[in-house]
Amino acid sequence: MKKVFNLLMMLAVVTCMVSCHKTKKENAKEQTTAENVLVVESVTSTDRQDMFLNYAENYKWFETSIVLKDYLDSEESDGTVESVTNVFQIITDIDETSADIRVLLFTHTTDTVAKEVIQGFWVGDDALNDEEIKIKFNDAYEALMATNIPKPHSRQVVLREEVGPKAVNPQYIFGNTKAQVYVDAVTGDVTDKNPAFDE
């Protein structure tokens, strides 16, 4: 009887050890998967901090471009982000009559971060630095998908405040040159007409 009891105890200990080991592996897998997801707001916050600390306190943030894993009109589309590119500009005075003007692009994938510096101005957008962006990318994506508006055959999204005849809130623009859908980054309103040019 004592041998049977000892055998059952050993079996229980081995089962517990295997179960605990499996749980640790699953937790490690979940953590790895979570780390390989690009969160637009986190990436942008990190880039803005980098700009402030390493380039110029008076930098301008103009755009956040997002490339999705799947096309917006495909059944597989779930809003998974493949890459994020943030666009900044800095102006450094050289002397009283001249300045050094540079555009900096920070591009993130799940594995890499690349920085590119281009001499010159960024045009077509108002700066987003002081804008109150209330709608996160995932919420903008869900708002788009909840509408009956046809989804563009595109993997592209850009957060920007376009310069136009009308002053508008920053917009998440889903689409390409053929078709766009706009999600207001403050109110969450969705439209297929460009608010900056809509009559």
C-alpha cells in the first residue's frame, strides 16, 4: 500500500512539473507574440521622444504612415500593422540669414527601425504636435469597418492634417490615389469625401 501511495505521489509531482513547464512555454510564446505587434501610438510616442531628446525640442510632426498586412477590402483584413513611418521636420539656424532644414523619417517594422534624413521642407500638411488626437488607430480601423462605405483596395493609411480650403481635424486616411475613406481623429466621424475640400 505504501509503495502504491509513493508511486501516486511521484506521478502527481511529474504531472505538475510537465504542466508548469507547458504553462511557462505558453506564457513565453504569448509574450513574444505581443512584442512582435506594432502599436501605432507607442511607436509614435517613442519617435517623438527621440526627436525631442536627440534632434530639436521645436521639431514638427507632420504624418504617421501605416502599412497594413492585408488589403482593406480582403476577408483576411484585421487591422494588423506591418510597418509605421513617422515624418518629422527640424529647422536649425546656421546664422542670421540661413538655416538647415531637414525632414526625418523613422520607419518601424516588427524587426527593424530605420531612420532617413532628407534636406528640405515637408509640405501639404499642418503640424500635428499640438493636435488632440482622441481616436487611436485601432478604433479608427474599427470605425471604418463598421460602415457601409466600400473599402479601398489598399494597405495604406496615413494620419495627417491636410492643408486645404477648410480647416479640419487630423484624419486617418485609408486608401490610395483611386479611393480614400476618412476617419476624423478627434470625433471618429467616417466619410468618403475629403473634409479639407468638401463643400
